[in-house]
Amino acid sequence: MTTALPAARRGGVRAAEKSTDRAARPGVLWVVPAALFFMVFAGLPLLLVAVLSFTSWNGLGTPRFNGLDNWSRLLSDSSVWQSLRISAILTVLCWAVQTPLALLLGVWAAGRQRNRAVLSSIFFLPLLMSTAAIAITWLTLLDPNFGLAAKWGHYIGFPDGNIIGSPRGALGCVVVVVAWQFVPFHTLLYQAATRQIPQSLYDAATVDGAGRVRQFRHITLPQLRNTIVTSSVLMLVGSLTYFETVLILTGGGPGSATNILPQHMYMTAFRDYQMGYASVIALALVALGTALSLLIVRFSGFAKMRSTLEGI
Amino acid sequence: MADVRLRGAHRAVRGRRLTERPNWGAGVAAVVWLAFVIIPIYLMVKDALQTTDSYLDGGPLSLPRHVTGHNFVDVFDRGFTRYLINTAIVTVASAALTVLLAFPAAYAIVRSRSRAVSGIFRLFLAGLAIPAQATIIPVYLLITRMHLYDSLTAIVLPTVAFGLPLSILVLASALRDVPRELYEAMTLEGGGSVRLMWSLALPLSRASLTTVSVYCALNAWNGFLFPLILTQSDEQRVQTLGLYNFQGQFSSNIPGLMAAVLLSAFPIFVVYLFARRWLVAGMAGVGGK
Amino acid sequence: MGETPLSRRTFLSAAAITGLSAPLLSACGTSGPAGAKGGGKTVQAWVLVDEAQNRVQNVAIDDFNKGSSGKVKLLPISSDGAVYADKLRVSMGSPNPPDLLFNWGAGSIRNYVQAGGLVDLSSQLNADTTWKNSFLPSVLNAGQIDGKYYGIPMRGMQPVVLFYNKTLFAEQGQKPPATYDDLLKLVDFFKGKKIQPFALGGLDQWPELMWLEYLVERAGGPTVFQNIAAGRPGAWRDPAIATALSQIQDLVRRGAFGTNFNSVNYVNDGAGLLFAKGKAAMHLMGTWEVSNQVERHRKFAETDLGFAPFPSVADGKGDPNAVVGNPTNYFSVSTKSVDKDAAIAFLKKEMAAPAYVDALIKSGDVPAVTGIDAKLSASPQPEFARYVYQLVQKAPSFTLSWDQALMPQFKTPLLANLQKVFSGKQTPQQFVTALESVK
């Protein structure tokens, strides 16, 4: 496990400090309430997903074991693989759109000028709205006859406003709406990080005659490396939560053009009422989430934890 | 979590040459982004203030012929007050419960020498990986078997559970910054673990407590999936689901729908106006982890 | 395969562990278990959100509550039928399902019947022949599952009808299509006039299904779908399916629905508005379109809204009088109801009661109740009401909407694949293959 190191590390520190530290140490009881709560409402459900994946259950009555039926079905079910592909495409697209935008805006917003402060406070407005509110608002804008799509669709290659109803347009809509919602958050991260870059680095570069672009490439970008990693990983893991946007905006359509994996699971469970098979898809989601979160721990939290551990 | 106030203190020291020089390229990008952000918000506000007929006849971009507050009244007539109150209950309960559970746990994780505790910490770290959607089927099963289906409690329980891992992580990293010497000094004055946590650790981690509360509160306020699956009745409806339902009820009454959207974000907006730094620091704090 | 019930203990122990944390929670002052069912034994009636209809349903409820110790309360759940069905499903799986539930009969309740969740109303109906005979038999029978009655008609009949803008047709000197060839000519004509021939709310997917249902009915008669619904092997390969799908692709290519129909919703009035504003000439839709238009665009509904049967198709095996759509909606009683007797008493007393029937007629519905010819003049659209009443009475068959009639696992693939056919991303053969692979 990735977390083995901090623990081992603590063991090392522990031996060293034993002689001097006499402060009271809390026992395991302090963690029990949180752990119990977490186990019951997150751990146990995870276990039950695994159990349900070997059952057939239509949501009524009691689940029945059906062996490996669901799993063998997964192998031959092209719709799941298609959903996985759409999820991957959407995740990559969202990352590729959001990262440069948030990076540039964050660096810009890090400046202390008054106009930047005012503009950034407007930038952050989407942060105040729920996914549901945002998706519903965009849906009204996307009406091809009476919404903004009717007026401005031809500027972006949709002269008839048929954006949300075309496979590519719908995928684009999800990317745009997600960016509208989440770029402000990532801008915030970059803004905070940029403000921590020591000014002396820029001063030295200016003395050497480096221009703005070179300073950005050789000072700002390398200094923001950790933030880029953190923000990217948050985006990757967060991409699993685009489900709500998709559910309200496109419902996975048109056809199955935006049918991402969580949406596919939701439909299988709560529209087709195949809870057992949906549990198999859910486990695939967990596997994905775990893989992506291992990235988080490895790249960001991990390094930080190690350094802060020295302080104990 | 880097302390916000410390950062502020650096501000004066740092030079103002580069960061305050006009940057035209990024400036233009910022203005374009501004337009992208502001147009939907502008339309939302403008549409909410006009009648359906004037919206339909004028098209999406026209200015309202008469300004009316009727849409807001209409939204309240449809029971939106109740949704907002329900959401507030869920939000406060979730945030309070999360902090109450997470803080002692984080404190023990940092201070305890028990192997069991570090084992549990690893469990929480692994818990970061569980996407809430993936467990929704058994969560639904559990909640119905506990006879909690269609109650606000049903929303709070899983919301808290899925908020715990990150909260504990954030709090634990903050607590690690508390110097060991302080614990020892207070121990000499005769403090036990409870007193150490209460009078030393708690005041020193106020910033990350803010972070965690803001994170949990926003999560609960904007939560959609758990309420969607775990509640059904009008009495237990939260604002996000209220909006989702209004969609059909208002049909082509876009102004009414937009009024509801605005009202749903209004409480957070008020917090933003009066405690912007607090809110923003809270959000950035979570990302910083 | 050898299926064993998952041990009840697994769930009980899960619940027991969970119980440990319950005191913790209540200590924190969150609200206790919801009292939705608290406060007496109120019978909850779940219905679709629909302002006009909900008002009518409350007429019946108020009348019943005045004269009875049992009380009924209306619970409008969602305006979107798909969302409503989801919520109903979730609730039916919970320990406190609704007492009375609005449904579409057939596939929409078959699972509940199989799980023993719905009360068999046959003996009640057979014992009270006056009650039974007050409903049109074809519609009452359409609510049967395995020869037993589980639903009482509670709304108007909802065949799918071809609506057209009669003012626009008159201005252009056109007549509603009697044959499919007429329809194609009208498509070309209106397209030439830069008017979209048909409004279609493709974003919601199910409006597209109505086209398939009618074209299959005209091409092959009602047996084609009966075979599909019964799960007969090869049923999807009936040539009528391929014929209908090709006709659909032809219509799309001719521009019958404009180009952006997959971005247009029906639920939020996108398609209805297009039609009401004269931007589309025709709209194939269920009869509820009339009450929607009356509610949302009264002037259009009163002066411009015309209606016609779906045209006949040359060489088709289907009877041109046959209709598709929803015979009606039903109220069913849940076996876990807090007060079954009150729920049944409510259905008995109110569903064919003159006050309720009158209120339905006034809202623009045509109830599935016998002998109401004379009353129909009270409808806001008396001409339309009489038309629908006649249409259903002379129809040799009334095929229930496929998405309601089929088992739930077909719903998503059916709608998604049909949408692909409409957007030209799938051939009729691919559609058939995709649906044959649904288990």
C-alpha cells in the first residue's frame, strides 16, 4: 500500500523522540466513532456491492445469487466498454480544456491589481451554484429554437442550433458546462500557488533580461509543478462526478453519445432495475477511482505528508 | 495547509514588479473568460425578472420590457422555502457531524502511537478512492432496511461518511504542524489528551476546521445523488431536487425556472459577499491537500 | 440456473451494525426518521406532476375525504414519466411504498405484480358489476396482467393523434394527410415554405417512439408488437420493423422534423412551443397535447389546433383504424398500503363518479367511462373529445406504448437505439441486432 511509508516513517521518528516526549497520547478509542461511521455507510456498502455483483436483483424482494452470470455478461457487453471509452474521452477532454485555462487565469489572477481582484471575484461565481442549477440553466440556453443556441449556434458550427442533440455537440456541451463549473476552482488553486512563488526568482530573471514568456516557462511553470499535478489528479478523480451534469443535461444521449460509465450504471440500476449487473459496473467504477486516487496519494498528499511528519 | 494570514503577511514583503505589471495577453484571455462566465449569469438574472411572454417573444438576448418580481413569488408559492429549510438542516447537520467525528480522529491519528490507529488512517486514505456513485445501490438498500428511506437523516448519513476521509486528511496535516514542544509544555501543566486537544490543538487548527466545514457544507448543500435516490416526498425534498422537479413543472416558463435557480444559489451568494475570504480559503484549502 | 436467495441475515446484520451509529446521530440533532407517513393513516396517492390533472384529482380526493373516515392525500412526484417510474420503483422496493399508484398498466407494473406488491382487484370488480361496467371494456382490459385486474382507469384515454395547425393548413390550402403518400407530399410542401413539417421532441427520446409504433402498426398490424412483447424468438426481425425504420430514415432525410429535433425537448415544452408558435405544421403526440396546449398556449389551442388520425399506409397489413398510445392511466393499490380498504373504497366511489368524470372532461380529457357522449360537450375541446371517444371505440386494437409495455430492461436500449436511427447513426439492421441482444 502506498500509505505504508508514512507509518513506517512514524515508527522511525517515534524511536527517536521517545526519550523526550512525555505528553499524553490518545488511544484508539478516539478514532473509533469516525471509523465505525465510515465503515457502515461507505465500507459496508462497498462490500455489499461486491456481494450484489454475484446476484440477480430487480430492486424488489430479496436478491438471488446467480454465480458468475453478471461477470461473464460484462465480458461480452459492448455497451459497458463503449461507456468506458466515452468516460475516458470525456475525462481527457475536460482535463485538456480546463488545465491550460485554469493555469493562465490563476497566474493572471495572482496579481494584486485592483481590476484583477474585482474580475476574479466574478470568475468565482459559478462556484456558488450547484451542479443541478448549472446544468438546468445551460439546458435552457441550449434550446435550439428559443434559447441562446438558436441565436449563436451558427458561430460555432451549429447553424440549426442542434448542439445538444448531436453526438459531438452533446459531448462538447458536457465539457463546456463542466469547465464553466470547475475552472474557477482550479483557478483558485493556481492563484494561491502562484502567490507563493518567491519574487526573488523573477527579480533575478529580470536582471538576466528574461522576458515574460521565458519567465513563465522557466520560473512559473516549474514552480507550479506540484499544483499542476494536484489539480490534474483532482480533475481526473472528479471526472467520475460529471455524472450529475450528464444525467440532467443529456441523460447519456443522443443515442449513447454521452453515456459515461456512472450514467450507464445509474440507468442499469434505476431504470432497467438490474441491480446485480449494475453492481458489476459499480465495481469497475471503484477500480477506476482507486487507480486514480493512488495517483493523488503518490503525487501530492504523499510528499506533503512525509515532510509534515518530520514535525511531530 | 498554508495559513491564509501568513500568506497575507508576505504580501507586503514581496516585490510588486512582475505580478503587478499589466499583462495584456492574459488580460485578454481573462476578459474572454469573463464574458463566458457572465453571459449565462446575466441571462439567468435577466430572464428571472421578466414574464414568460416577453421572454418567448423577445428571444434569449432581448432586454425585459417590464421588470417583474412575480417569478420569485411564484417559486416560493411552490414550496421552495421548505426545500431551502430542508437543505439547511442537511447542510448544518452534515458539516457538524463530520467535524465532530473527524477532529478527534485526526487528532488521534497524529498523536497516537497505536498501530491500530495508523491502520485505521490507512483505511480512510483508501476510502478517498470510493466514488459515492458506485455504492449508491447498497446505500439505498441499507437506508431502506434501516427504515430511514425518505428522511433527511438518510441524506446526512452517507454524505458524512463520504466526507470523512478528506476531512480527516486535511485536519491531520494541519495538526502535524502543531509543534511537539507545545504539547509537552502543556503536559507539564498537567493536561490530559482531552485538554490537549481542546485547548491546544483545536485553537491552532482553526483554519483547517474552516476548510473542512466549508467543504462539507458545500457538498451537502449541493448534493444531488443521495437525495435523488434516498428521498421521494415533497416534505423531504432538498433544493437541488426541487430545481430538478421544477424543470418539468415550469415547462416553457423559463423565467420561473431561472428565478428558482437564482434562489437556490442565493444563500451561498450571501456568504460569499460577507465572508468571501473565508469561503474561498476553505475551498482552496481542500484543493491544496 | 440454481439461484439461492441471498441470506436475509446478511442484511439484518448490516442493519444491526448500522443501528449502533443511530444514537450517535440523533445526539447531533438531525431530524429523526421522516414522518411522511406519520399522523394518522393517510392514504398516499402517487401521481405524475401535471397542474391541470392534479387539480382534477384533488376534486375526487376532496369529495372522498369529506364523506369518509379514511383520508387520501395526493403526492405529485415528477412531471417526467421516466423519472416518475424510477421513483416509483425505488419506493416500491422500500418498506413504505405509496398506497395508490398511478401507472401505465402492463410492463410498468408487471414486476410489482410478480413481487406480490399489488392488490388483485378482480373480485372487487366482478362483485360490483355496475362499477365494472362503467369503464370501457377495451381500456379496462388493457390494464389486466395474466387475466387479472390490477388497475382502475383514472384518467382520459390517450391515443396518439396527428395534430396539425389548421389555420396554417388553411392559409396554405392544404389538408391533413389521409395516406402516407399525402404525408410525404406535405413534408416536401412545408419544407419548401421554410416551415418545419413536424415538431418532434427528440431530446426526450420517447416522442420518437410514437413514429415507430404507428409505422409498425400500419405495416404489420398489432401482432408484430404482441410477438415482441411476448418475447417470441425472431420477433424483432419481422419485416414490418425494418420497413418502419426505413420510413423513419426517409422522413428524417426529407427534413420532416427539421435538423435539430434531437436538441428539442417535449417535457419542457420545446416541441409544443414550436408547434404553437406556427414554426412547425404538425405534431404527432398523445392526446395530452391538447391539455398542455390549453394550459400553456390557450389561444393556439382554441383557434389553430386541428387533429387527424395517423394516415394509412398503402400495402400495409395493419387496419388504418388501429391506434397506439396509452389506453389510459390506472390507479393500482399496493398490498403494503396503510389502509387498503380506504384505498379501494376511494377507487370505487370516485373513479367513475360524475363529479370526477365532469372535472376530467372539463380539463380536456376523455375518460374511459361508458355512456358519456352527451357529457363531452362540456369539454374545452368538445369536438376533439368526441373525436377521441369515437376513435377509441371504433379502433380494432389499441397498442400500448412500447416503452410501457415491455419489461424495463428494454426501455433504455429501445429508446437509445431508436434515437441513433433517427440521427442516421444506425441502420435498421443494426437496430434489430441491438434489441435482439437485450436480455
